[in-house]
Amino acid sequence: MTGHRIVQPCKRYVSVFLLFSAALNTVYAVTHYSVPEEMEEGSVIANLASDLGLNTNSLSKRKMRLDVIANKKYLDVNKETGELYIVERLDRESLCTTKTATSCFLKMDATIENPIRMFNIELEIMDINDNAPHFRRDTMDLDISESTPVGERFSLNNAVDPDVGSNTVKTYHLSESEHFNIEIQTGRDGAKFADLILKKALDREQQAVHNLILTAVDGGVPARSGTANIIVRVLDTNDNAPKFNKDTYKIDIMENSPIGSLVLKLNATDFDEGTNSEITYSYSLYTSEKTQGTFSLNANNGEITVKEMINYEDFRIYDMEVIATDKGANSLSSQCKLTILVTDMNDNHPEMSIKSFLSPIKENVAIDTVIAVVSVSDKDSGENGIVNIHIANQLPFALRESSDNYFELVVSQPLDREKVPEYDITFTVTDRGSPPLSDNETMTLELLDVNDNVPQFPQSFYTIPVMENNAPGALLSSLTAFDPDLHENQYLVYFIIEKEIVNTSMSMLFSINPENGNLYALKTFDYEIEKEFLFHVEARDSGVPPLSSNMTVHIIIVDQNDNPPVIVSPWRAHGSVVEEKIPRSTDKGSLVSKVIAIDTDSVQNSRITYQFLQVTDATLFSLDQYNGEIRTMRMFSYRDPRHQRLVVIAKDNGDPALSATVTIKLSTVETAVKAYSDMTEVPLEYDIFSDLNLYLVIGLGSVSFLLLITILVTCVLKCQKPKPSNAAPPSRNSVISERNSTIADSTLVSNDAYWYSLFLAETRKGKLVVRQPVPKAGSRYIVSSLPRSTGLTETSDSAASTLQVRMTYSHSLI
């Protein structure tokens, strides 16, 4: 938008109107001046002193002054001459913001003293054309359909001019256009605005956008103006039909052109835009079904391709008519005609006939077995009628000629359904024409499965760790085999190959799901009784005859620290205190007692260490943490108490650790009593147990007799053939643990004195002595002497029975 400033000589004119009134000693006067806006600073308006009748010489003394308006001092009085002049530029549009006001006044008071008088001054600011018209938006966008009728009116944004009167917007001008003009309207408030009038129909295809310039001109002298751009976008209507490049086409095509090959791409254009210019192609009703079946027309891009094999002998000329239609609301269309001429060539293809084809066949069919018989022929003569037939080289089949134009398909290599379940055999016949013609036919040969694959396990040996104290029925592992055969030949059944251990079959210990090979434990295992199992699992298919394979399963029972240490020396009844006597004259380093504990867990969990839990005097006794020997650290003094209380804890190496304690009460005596260290070095004197000899003889005799009876009963039971019972619960004695299987010497009843002497004697022989209390026998115990053996052994039924009978006999004997 541009503005023009009109410069003209400034004529000062002043009209003065004085009103005088008197009240008391103050005189009020109203003085009126009219000045144009935008006068230069320092311009003299009038001689105020002369207009007010004041002496110019007394203005300074009487302190004449003017009001300050809105913190601005627009006017001032020259104290020497009395002239009223402009101090700050006067802008009517800033001082009088109301557009509707035709007059703009600046009112102020002039005050003098001695005596005080006040004069009212009224300054009328007259408008000059100092502002150009401007539009609120520099660009106006209009969307007008090309189908809009002539005379249609479109409202435009009006221009504004802060000047008033004749200086405001007076008229509008439109740049030259053959399609548009404007009509100026006047509002109720006198504002001027323009309407855009369509005077000639629009055509988007000729001109899509019209750029116009609207100019607003005010009535000032000189006039000022402002401009705005009008952009008219012509909206498309479907007023143009598609048009082909040519009305008729002639195309030559070779017969036997490959299916999908391009014949011609039609191109029709539409000058519209959007959906009005989108074109679809179709056959007209004048195109025969044969032609439509031979050639395919792409509806979107107009491509005509070969749809079916073209034969010169069938059709030589194809006529078609194609219609191009746009996608407008009121669609328009046009059409063209096509003539397709077929060029002749070696046009008779060789023919092939499958006389017989054997499918399906078994995969173990013999080599040279005839599968198919094929005949070939060609209607042409000479080289064009000679036909060759072949199949793919990588197939395990071969073609051999049996007679004129007859060929047999035979098996040339062994077949394997697991590698290739079926074969797509393509017979290709080719003549010797130029160019040669060919034909092919594909037959699918299906192979029937034969049970020729045994089930295969991923591994031949499975090691399965099982934590002891497992829950019965726990899943141990999934032993799955794979058979590449089909149907019943691949349906597998799993079972455990029976193996008896101590009269217990594996099926009583383990169970396998016959369908999926999941292996389960049927009982809770105890590492101290059973440490490992070794058996075979077989997978058998359902073919005829069935094939099977097996693998070895090694079950390893993993130990848990579930057995606390058992203190076997010094022995005491449950919860009782062991009392020992030692002489007060015992030397330093003498063996006072020895704590021995055993743990039936594995080697790692059964490592035992000894510690004092409580001791009366820590300086008197020492305890070896590995062998449990309690020795004196010094000699007894008269200050030491007679009774010493020692609490020893035996702790295993498990996680968490288990422990057992024993309390030893030592009493010192003045008499000379041999220490335990001497007793371990002196041969055992059996005469000190003369009061128990009778029990010993009776016990040994009874055990021997009972052992003989047990052997006889076991032999009788072995001769019988009991029926296996799947419901029988598994026995915990089916596999005898290391320590139970090594009980060899004797199981006797003893009291504490006999036990301790026997312990010392058997320890020197390298044997381990175990004592257990006899139920309902008070303080009587069963003493068992065991060889120190670490090997894993299995005992017979008779040995296990003998051990049980021994224990039973000992109980009854007591």
C-alpha cells in the first residue's frame, strides 16, 4: 500500500472569540483558535497577549503560563512578545481518536498573577490529508468455480483511512481485467466499500489463477491511495471430455506372443483437474467376447496386453473399440477404434498326450519302473514336424523311446520321500521350426511313505540330575525322539526297558508318558539310599513292521544337606549329660575325651568340624576342630573347680549347616585313673565285662540262628514267581546305600560301659562302631560294627533281609 503526502503552503488563520466575565477579583476569558494539524514546531498561532488585552511587558512579572495536557506541553507563550506558538507537533488522529468526530479541540487554561486571572483557550485542530488509505489484509484470496454465472457478486475487504471528511476513502479502482470489475457501495456511516463483479465466464483450462490489484483513493488534495492484491483461483468443473491421441489405431502382432506382453498403451488426456481428469478405460459393447478374452485392457493406464495365446489359424484380425471415461460427477467420455493384425509364423505347436501316469507310488519303488507313457505329435511337416521331448535333468527320472513318437518315463535313481515328498515333472516338447515352437505339461508325482526310518533321539546318552527329597510325580525331563516318516510310521510310543534292582523294577521308580516321552519320578529319592540309576528308554513307531531305537538314561541323585551330624562318641541317651572322671594329676596335653560324629550325607556335606559351645575354663582344655580330641592345655591347679562342664558342637559343611551337641561333665578325682589315651594303646581286656559275657553269647547265637532261617526263607521265595504289581509302592530298601550295605560284623545290645570298650577295640581294627537306642528298652542300645568302606555296592535280597531280621531279633531280644 502506498500513500501520497500533499504539501501546500500553510496559511495561518486565527479566529478569536473572547468572552469576559468577572467574579470577585478573577476574570475568565474564552479564546478560540483554529489551526491545521502537523504544523511545524515553533510556528506562531497568534499574539495571545494582544488578544487578551494584556501588556506584553508585564507577562514575565505576572508569570503567565499554560496547562500541560496528558504530560505533554503542546503550546507555550513567548513572555517577551506575547505570541502563542507550537511546542510539540499536533496530530489530529492521535489527539482525537474518535473517527465519527468531525471537529477536534484542544482545551487548556492560561493563568497570570498579580492579580490572578485565568483565561480559557480552545484550539481547534483541523484535519489535513496526511494519511493514505490502507487495507487490513494486503492479499485477498477468492476461490470461484469456473461454472459461476456472469454477474455474480463477491464481497471484498474495504480500505480504512484515519483522516476525516473529504480526506477519507472516496473511491476504489480495479486493475484491468476482462473477467472482473468492481461496484462501489456506500455504507450508512458513509464508508466506501467495493464488490467484485464477474463480467465474463471463467475457464480454468485457459487461466487457472487471476491476479488483480484493488486501489483505494481518498478525497484529499493531493489524493492519497493504498492497494491490495486479489488472487482469484478458478475451481475446476467437469467441462472437458477425455481425448485420444488418434481416433483409429492399426497394430501388427506376432502370433504366439507371450502372455502378458504389451500390445499398445492408449493415452487419453483430459484438461480438467482432480477427479475430473482421472480417466478409466473399458471395452465398448461393439468389442467381441473373443477379443476381450484374448487381450486384456488395464482400466487405469490403458495398456493392452496379451491375455491368451494368439493363433493365426484361429483369428487373423481382431477389432475392438475402447472408451475413455473421466471420473467427474457428470462423467464425460470419448472412444477410439483399434485393429490388431496377427502375423503368421511357425504356428503349429507340437502336441503331447499323457497316455498313462502312475501316481502315487511307494518311495521304495524299483529302478527302471515305468511311471508314465507319453505320445508326441506335430501337425507341421519337415523340420517343423520333428518333435523332441525332455524333462528337467535334476529329476531322478529318465525318458526312453519305446516306439515311434512314444516315450516311457522310468525311475533312474532311488527315491526318498523324506527328502522330496513329491515331484512336479514337466514334459516339454519342442519342434525344429525357426523359431522353434514348444509345449509343456506338468504332472505331479506323489510318493507314499514306507516305514524305512527308525526313531532318532537327539542324544544317545542322557544324564539327568535329580535333587533328593523330590516330590513323587515330578517331571524329570522330556525324552523326545523324531521320526521323519508319515502317519502311523511316525507315531511314536515311549517305554522304559525293564531292569530290576534289588527286586524292584524301574517301572516302580520311574514312569514315562508313552505319547510325549515325559519322564517322571514315582517316588521320593534319598541320596543316602539311592545315588544313581542307569536304564534304557525305547521309542518305537507304529509302522509295519515297527522300528525302534533306544537311548541310555543316567539318573544322578543330588545330595541335600538333610541329615544332621550324629554324635556316636561319647554316647549318651537323648538329652542326657556324659559324665567322665579324670585324675587331677593329668599332665598337659593328655587326651581327656574324644568326640566322634558321623553324617550320612555326601562327602561335601558330611565334613564335620568341632567347636566348644560352652566351657567352664577356656584355658584348661583344647578341642581339635577336625578329629574332636579334647586335651588338657595345662595341669590342674588347686584353684580349678572339681567339676568342668564342656559343651561341644559338631557342625557339618552343608548350606545351611546342621549340627549336634554333646555335654560332657568332667569330674577330677585324686585317685590314679588311666586316661583315655592310655586305653587306646592297651589291648582290650574282655574280662572286665565278665558280667555281660552271657548276653554276648546269647546275642551271637541268636543272630546266627536267625541268619540261617532268613537264608532258607529267601531261597523259598526266589523259587516262586510272583506276579509283578504295578500298584506296589516303591521300597526305600530297593537300593542299599553305602553304609547300610557294609554292615558285616555284629549287632549287639550293650550298656554304656560295654559300648565304650567295644568302640576303642573296634577303632583300632579300622572299623566304625554305631550305637542306636533300643525302643522300649530303657538305657539299652544296639551296637553295630561297620567296616570303613567308601565304594558303592549292591546287596542281594538275602543280605537285606538278614539285616532286617537281625535288627528285629535284637529288638525282641531286649
